Amino acid sequence: MRSVILGFIGACMVVASSMAAAADAKVGKPAPDFTLVDSNGKKHTLSGYKGKFVVLEWVNFGCPFVRKHYNSGNMQKLQKTYTQKGVVWLSICSSAPGKQGHFRPKKINELLRKKQAHPTAYLIDADGKVGKRYGAKTTPHMFIIDPEGVLIYAGGIDDKPTTRLKDIKTAHNYVATVLDAVLAGKPAPIKTTKPYGCSVKYK
């Protein structure tokens, strides 16, 4: 049994290290450009949003950590608050077909309406190429890009890595902290934190 457990841990470490090696996104460096289609069939290119702050939110509506932030209204509040301030908010799903969190566009739009979500767009990354370029490990995993196209934050949404809704009230929200600072013309006070949540369901 011990050898089986050690073998499993080793395999996980190999997957994690290979994913890290493939990641191109580095805080302080230009964010990797990409083009993805949204749930309405429209193409979005990251470079097309140059001149604006952009948030990338890795999402999986089947994940209990994601449900914590949506069932409480926390994620929707962030989306609405900052898109109204001119921030582009892109929810990205890298779940592969047949895996948790992958839905057809019609179902995605139904879920977005039901949850009253307010992203600029929900982007479909079914082959996981964009997620792997960014080193997206969890849902949610958050990234913030400045108007020059530079990645200025990567990590968790906050400092409470739980599925308990009540923890949101006492959490330090990293995304809000960074956005409030940079929108006020100040440098990002936090650059990286440890993301938490469900593993991204790559193919």
C-alpha cells in the first residue's frame, strides 16, 4: 500500500512539474496572448483588450470552491463592481469534454443567467492550451493583466482556502486589493499568492 501511495504522489508531482515547465505566464512579464471563443460563439483575443485592465478567472461550476464564491454572490459582485469601472473580466473554463465543469454553450449561458454572473465573457478552452500556458492549476485561479499587457498578479482569489460561505466575510480578497490599488494609479501591493480550489480538469 505504501508503495502505491508513493507512486501516486510521484505521478502527481510529475504532472505538476511538467505543467509548471509548460507555463509561459510570469508576473512582471507580458501575458501570453491568446484567442478563444466565448459561449456565444464570439472570438476574443487578449491583445484586443490592450489599454484596459483584464482579469482572468479560471472557472468550473461543478467545483465546490467555485460554488462557494458564486452561491454567496461574491464572484458576481466582483465582476459587476470592476467591469463597471472599465475592467475586462474573462471567465475561462479549461475543463475537457466529458470532465467536470465542461458544458455546451447553451448550458453555459443558462448557468450564467441563473447565477446572475457578470463577466465580460465566458471563454471555452476545451483543449486546455491557454490554461496550461498560464499554469492555471485550480478553480478559481486568478490573473490580472495591466493596460500594457503585463501580468501583474497571479494566485488565489483570497486568503481563505475553504468551501465555507461564511469565510468570505472575513477573507482578505487579493483580487479586490490589487484592482483597487492599480485603478487608483498605485502599484499592485500583492503580486503572487498560492491559488486554491479544485484542480483544473484538463484532458
